[in-house]
Amino acid sequence: MNETIQSILKRRSIRAYQPGQIDEKDLQEILNAGQYAPTAMGEQPWHFTVIQNPDLLSRLQEICKQGFLNSDNEALREIAKRDGFLVFYQAPTLIIVSGHKIAITPLQDSVLAMENMLLAATSLGIGSCWVHSPITVYASPEGPETLKSIGLDFPEGHVPYAAAVFGYSSLPVPKAAPRKQDTITYIR
Ligand SMILES: Cc1cc2nc3c(=O)[nH]c(=O)nc-3n(C[C@H](O)[C@H](O)[C@H](O)COP(=O)(O)O)c2cc1C
């Protein structure tokens, strides 16, 4: 199995992090990998917002937790009520990919960039986890203003589509869930 496929199979969502920041050179490699994802018509309609400010991370985390608690989804409300629940799992870095809303496929372009970054991080021994709540919060009617009020803004015309935390795992990497069967149809 080659190294790329090994990284794809090895990537897991990490939900406990060491306090240390990720290496700056590794961060740049991760961001570079994100920017080599495919985009519709090669538009590259994205922007990468890297948040490493602990104060902003903790303020955003509180807003996201409130979002969970106010959610229509009971499972999300229950998760947020658990003792010690931390939306970002104390990871030191959060990356949000936004896309220009009038691009052809900004959501798909942003998600592909994020997946590239999750895989690049895995290959560098850095843990990651998609965290969707900043995207959900932004999509609420008061979301953009709430985020702006804590100092989180996106370029003009941009909407955040993908968010993930990055850092060094503080626990052994979990095992993958068994893969569902009968999910492939061949038409040859
Ligand atoms: C669109 C999307 C949203 C997700 N949101 C969250 C989230 O808010 N918090 C979280 O801990 N994991 C989140 N995840 C991670 C999934 O729970 C995880 O990928 C899944 O359980 C499979 O585990 P694995 O990533 O280790 O293979 C999200 C994943 C996706 C694709």
C-alpha cells in the first residue's frame, strides 16, 4: 500500500489534544495541501482562516456550545450537556475554509480543500477533527454578526463551509468503525 493510501486509511477524528501548538512548517504544508484541491473551473474561490488565538478559540467555543444547547436535535443537546464537553477538544488550531458565494461550487471546493488538509495532517502525525458547529452558527440568522463581534470575520462575499481542529493527539488514535458493506455497484 502506498503512503497516500496509508494516510487515507489512517486518518481518524481526534477528540483529545495535547496543549502544544503544531509546528509552523507543518501548518504551512497543511495549508498548501488544501490549496491544491480541485475546484470547479479552477476558480479556487476559497479563503483559509487559521485561528490559533486561545482567547478567540475559547470565546468561539462557548458560542458553539450554546448553539448545540439550543439545537433542534436532541442528540446534539445531550452531547453539549455532558460534563467537560469541549466543542474543540482543546485543540490549539482551528482552520475554517470559506468560499465566495457566487463561485460555481464553493461548498464542494471548500470541503475538498479541507479533506486534503485532514489527510496532509495525518501524514505529518498531526491529529484533526471536523467540527461543524462554527458553520452551523454562521448559518443562523444572527450568526455572522455574533462571530464578527468576537473578531471572527470572513472576506467580503465569503461563506464558511468547512471547519476542523488540528493538534497533537493526547490519546491513542481510535480504531475505524467497520465499513458498511454493499455500497458499491459496478456497471461494466
Ligand atoms: C460534515 C461533518 C461534520 C462533522 N461534525 C463533527 C463535529 O461537529 N464534531 C465532531 O467531533 N466530529 C464531527 N465530525 C466527525 C465525524 O463524527 C467522524 O468523521 C465520524 O464519526 C467517523 O470517524 P472518523 O473520522 O474517525 O473516521 C464531522 C464529520 C463530517 C464529515
